[in-house]
Amino acid sequence: MASYVWVDPPSGWRYGFPKIWNNQGDMQEWLIDNKYPENEIKRMGNLFYVRCWEATEEEIVKFGNM
């Protein structure tokens, strides 16, 4: 099973985060595809960060397709 994590970018609650990511591909592209504003990522530059923590199997089933 792939490693799934919760992802919570800065002010993510404004855009429906935290969300579960399958930990594949580019996270920043995934954030933008999931309605996180690209200008926020660019504005923070090298200081852009996200909080991540492991998702349980139950959470993946319940929230994985948000």
C-alpha cells in the first residue's frame, strides 16, 4: 500500500485543507490541483512549508477522495 499523508499548508483551512495525499508526484502541483493558490506558494518562496502526518487506513477510506 502506498504511503498516504495528511497535508496542511499555511492557511490551508481557507482552501479545504488538510487533505490526504498519496505521496506520489510533485506535492506543489498536487496542492495547486487541489485549489491551493499558486501565488501563495510563490509568495513564500523557500520559506513555503507544509505540515504532514501519516494517515490511517480508516482515514484513507473515509477522507481519501475529498
